[in-house]
Amino acid sequence: MGDVGWDRRHFLGAAAGVGVGALAAGCITGGSTGGGSTRPGHADPLAAENALPGDHDWGLARRGTDRAVEGYADRISVLPGETFHLHVSTTAKGFRAEAFRMGWYGGAQARRVWASEHIPGGAQPVPAAHGDTRTVSAGWQPSLAISTRGWPEGAYLIRLTSDSGEQRYVPLTVRSASTAGKLVLVNAVGTWQAYNTWGGHSLYQGPGGKSDYDNRSLAVSCDRPYDRDGAPLFTTYEQPAIALAEKLGLPLAYVTNIDIDRDPQLLYGARAIVSLGHDEYWTPAMRDRVTAARDAGCNLAFLGANACFRRIRLEATPAGQRHLVVCYKTDWPHDPMNGRDDAAVTTDWRAAPHPRPENSMTGTLYESNPTSAPYVVADPGHWLFEGTGASRGTSFANLVGTEYDRVNSGQDTPRPMEIVAHSKLVCRGVRSYGDSAYYTTASGSGVFNTGTMRWVESLTDDPGHGIPPHTAEFTSRVTANLFRVFAAGPAGHTHPARDTVEQYHPYDGDPTWTKQNLW
């Protein structure tokens, strides 16, 4: 999202068409034809998992005060069977913990796979920010060790309940050892931490709140609880899409973006990679490996807006784990990598000193926020809209927002590109458009970007942001069409794109043209 002090120069930067250097495409080979774990005569383990009884009671009945109970795991992700430690602070005498695997489960959307006995507890301190980067790291003593033996791969919420009944989540990914032949769902941990204000600091603000930009952290630690319910970006921007993917019975793999950075072979043979609803912060290794997967025939889906907007770096904590998410943003001249390795300087991907706009991978460019506008279908005959009943001009109120992306026709925009939705909007007094777009590549891969932050939120019937509940029927069907086609293999072979960019953006690149000419 935009920082305090966003101006019209940044707003118009999406159409600037800054050049991009060549992408490394040698990280992954073998295309998308690798087989998954399901073989003829063998049951799909995820289908069997979702056939088990679910638990409707996985939510927070009483969140309570911020310090009542909170915690974090010492591992961002684990392989099935590995052990992690839970670090918990509570103002009560003790607490209990339960682990819920998130899925479909006949509509319950979760299954409880483990529960602790009563654990004695106590309050652990909130440390001050330290160092030039103003980093907050909890450094708490561990409360218990938990084995994941018998836990299936997936996205998990550990629910903490204090003796006083107050509750909070701790997210954890039980990651897949292989993604071959699967639709890969990526938990955006780097972005979760960027917005996490626990301890008074995030990459956006200091203790004074949103107006305290100058005292923000320049590096945030994964070794601390998350704010609010303990998993706010996961529950808002990821969990609804995970429930839908598991409902469809597709072969799925689960990883975090930190895992993609860590393991150069992790995406080998993946059928599709799904960036969920808010996936803003990427390291160069993350981007190179996802791009290389695309260039080997793997499909990419971006279900939000503002994806791959910030370049980050992962650094080690004193314990030796790469749990520090570094992003200097507008202070990039002070980044220690400036002048040493400009490609590693942590600022916007499209900005100096090493501009590499994100649309060469995502297809669309983040433009601005905030806005709220109808989502307007432009190409109702497109395969993505099959079964929706939509016609040209069909609209869905307030589905575009609060951040949005737009296609341009600059040199970095992949072609052929189809604009399938084209939505008028006004943002910060400027008239523009938000776009959903689909492009295909020479390798056969297909890439789709919804171009709106509210897509995953709309998959539920909750009419948040003024989105009518019936919108869920539309976005769920489009997402299901997308997942099924992308899970089947290189979508460009079966559903090639035809270029329609010039029908919608004929003036991009003309220095005399402004967005006020749009409509």
C-alpha cells in the first residue's frame, strides 16, 4: 500500500514504462508436467482430508485486550512431522492451544488436528525497538514444543485461549516438500510482517500511529506476535481462497514466500503458483524463481492488487534464522546495499537505483489507493467468465478497491494480453481505470491478475466495503474456472490470449497524455 506522503508523481508512475533488465530464467527446468503425489489407483490425500468432519468452532469467540494472550511460533513453516516451539504471553495464569487446519471440510472450513493440555503461563515483556532499523523482536521464552506428526500439509491457525477466555491466533504453514504437478498456494509472510504493528512498529509506522512514518521500522522481525486477531492478513486475504481451492478437490501444495526465497528447487514442476490477496513484498530470489517457473510453463495467478511492489531482503536474527524482513523504502539511500549491490536495495521495484517494474511478471501495474468502484466485465465471452451469466458491462459494486492495478502498453507489459475487466474509477481526484488481465507466454504458461485487493475478500458472503453478497457467486465461479484450468497444465496451450490492450489503452507512452483524458 502507499506510504504517508503519496503524491501525483507516484500515482502517475504506473504508466511510466521504465525499462526492465533481463530476468534470470535458469532457476527451474522441466516445465509443468511433473507428477504430483497422486497416482492412478491412489486416493488424493487432500480429498480424503476434506472428507473428514470439520469444526465450525474455529473462530475467535472473544479476542479480548491486546496483552491478554498472544504468541508466535519460532518457525515460519515446517515439514509434516517436524517440531516447532510456541512462545506465549498471557495475563492469565495459563492457557490452552488448539491447531486448526484450514480447508473446506463440507463448509466448516477448518479441522482441529491437535489440542494441548492446560499450560501454565504468565506475562512476557514487550521489548523496545532496537538498533538503527528500529526493529522489535519479542525474544520470549518458549512455552511448549509441538510436534506436527500426523498433520497434513496446509495452512494452520493455532488458537490460543487464556484461562479468562480471551483468544488470539498464531499462523503456521505446514509446507509441501514438493510442488510438482500441483497448484501452489503461497502464504505471503513477508507482507504479513510488513504491516504488523506489534510492539508499536511496522514498515509503515512508529508508536505514533499512521502519522509517525519517520519512526517506522526499516527491518521487522518474524519473531513476534501479529497484531489484531493474530492473523489479520491471512484471515482477510488468503483463507477464503484456500477454502475454495480445497473445495474443488485439486492437487494443492502449500508454501510461504520465505520458503520460495530459501529453496531454489521448491517450484520445480509446479502446475501453477497462486499469489493470494495481498502479496506486496518480494525478495529478488522470490521474483526470479517465480518468473523462471513461468518461463518453464508454470501458470501464475495474482488474486489481489499491488503484488510484488516492494523489494525486500531477508537477514538473519541473532539466533541464525532469516527472520528479518528489511525494506528501507523511501530511505533507500541509507540502505547498506546502496552503491554496493543496487539490485538488492530495498525500495519499490520500479524505483531507482535499480528499476524493474513488476508488470513484466504480474502483467498489471499497481497504480494507487484508496478507491472504491464497480468491477465492470469487458469480455464476457472469455473462458474465465464461463458460467457466470455476465454480459459486457455487467458490474459488481465496490469490488474494485481499496488498491487497484492497471494495464499499460509500455515496453515491459507482456503480450499478448487480454483485458477482461475494465473499470472506471476515481482515486485521489484523478480519473483512471482498474483492469483484470490475462496473458500467455511462449512457454505455454498463462498469467492472470484480478487487479483489485478486494477479490479474495468477496469470496465470502460478508458484504464488507459495500460489496453485495451476490458478488461471491461471481468471483467464486471465476476463481474456480481459473484454478481448474491452471491446475491442468500450461494454460497458454489450451487457452491462448489474444491481444486487446490497444482497445483500452491506446495512448500510453505519449508524454502529452494525462489520465484526465481517460473518460
